[in-house]
Amino acid sequence: MVASTPQDTPHPAGQSQDGPSEHRQPVTAPTPAPRIAVPLLGPDDPPPATTLNPDADGPLLLVCDHASRAIPKALGDLGLPEEQLCRHIAYDIGAAEVTRRLAARFGATAVLSGFSRLVIDPNRALEDPTAIPVVSDDVVIPGNRALDADEQARRVEALFHPYHAAVAAALSAIRRRGQVPVMVSVHSFTPAMRGVARPWHIGVLWDNDPRLPVPLIEALTSDGRWCVGDNQPYSGRGTLGGTVETHATPAGYPNVLLEVRQDLIATPEGADLWAQVIGDALEPLLALPSLAVIRHYPRA
């Protein structure tokens, strides 16, 4: 009998001389069909961001993170009745109108979000659980429950990234002109929260950079008509992941976030008035030499 050599020894199916061969999938299971990514936005949806006055020649950049209550048609109404979609949980009432009027007054570039904060909030870090809220002001959002990673990524790619890309592009345009951007973020807040009345007409939110917010608070207060909140009704101290913290603070650009009470700007007449009030206070400050330089204010 002739002894078998290693080369003559038979091997089990799928196994080489050096051991089992590798497979991308177990040989006993079918390869799953690739998931086809369906675009979130269709031809009848608005854009994820709108840029006003893109060819402006000044350093002022206005941003409005919660300008719209629109929902992509592919998502229906997120399971909410119309009356909920008209509330502050869906958008910042009046903020877009004030932003548009300020942009017109100053001939400034403005970037406005195109969709409701209930779909995805561009003023949040993506790892923040409220970026796609399941509950907002005690209202459950059925269309946001149990979203898988693919659906979350679809919203990020279609809405979140394009909005921030528009903000970044507007800032880059200002820098290419040799100017230091001055960012003003426009928001609005409810007259009361959980039964507690809020006395402020306008809030000025800021962290460590005082160059714009401090003189703006002084200018608004000196008017004598308004109750001005210094980091009220919310605080800008130590916040992370918002549009200001993403684009302005790390770059050393002067910035401020304004919160106007919603009942004051819910009508065209109210928006007119508050665009004038803010504009009158802001206009002389834009010429301050301190705003024309990049300066970092490290957090403690």
C-alpha cells in the first residue's frame, strides 16, 4: 500500500489545506438583500436651509435654527394633530419673521432652517437624546418612537448636515472677504412655562465672550421699555452642540443668541416692532473694533 501524502489527503468541502476557508456570510444562511436608501425629501418639500442675501458684503450673519414647522411629506404629520404642529414644540413662533426683517434692514446674510425641530433639531448635538425628540413639553411624538439607525441617519443626511453646511458656507464667504463674522442667532420663547409666567420681553444668551452681548444688553435696557434677560429664560453658559457653539465659539467669532417672547412677535406688526428694537440696539455695535478681531474665550 502506498501511503497518502498530505497533498493527497482529501479535505472537507470549503476547507483548504491550511484550515477552514473564510466566508463573508455563514454558508448556511442567505446573504441579506441590501437595504435601499429612500430619499427623505421629495420634489414637493422645501429645501433643508434657505440663505438670504448670500452676496451681502457685511460681517453680520443671522441664523434661525427653528424657523419652520414643515415636515417632510414622507413622514406625514409624525402622528400629531395640526394644533400641536402650530405650537412652540414644532418651531420658534415669530423667529423667522424677525430674522427676515433684520436681514432686510442690514442687507445681511441669513440662514433659516427648512424643517421642524420635531423632525431633527439643528441646534442640538447629534448625540443629544433631544435631537430627535420622543417627547416635547409633555407631548409624545409618535413618529419619533423606536427609530432605527437607518432612519435617524436619513434625517441627519437630508436635514441636519445641509443646514450646517449652509451656515458654514455663509461664514466662509465672510472670511473670504477678509472680515470677521458676527453671528446673531434668533429664537423665541413661550410667555409661560409649566404655569410660571416669564416676565422678560427679550433674553440675551451668551457664554464667555462678552464683546457683543454685554453692550447689547446695555443698549436694550437703556431703552427703558423692556425687561431684558441676561441669560434668561435660558442660559448660554456651558452649552454644547448648538449652532453658535459649533460654528462661532470655537472659531473665536463674536456671537449672541437672542430669545424674543413669542406673544410679542406672533403677528407681522409685532415682528416689525422687534426687528426695529433689535436693529436699533445692534446697529451701532457692529462698528465696535472689538468685533473685528478673532478672539477666543476658553471655558473654565
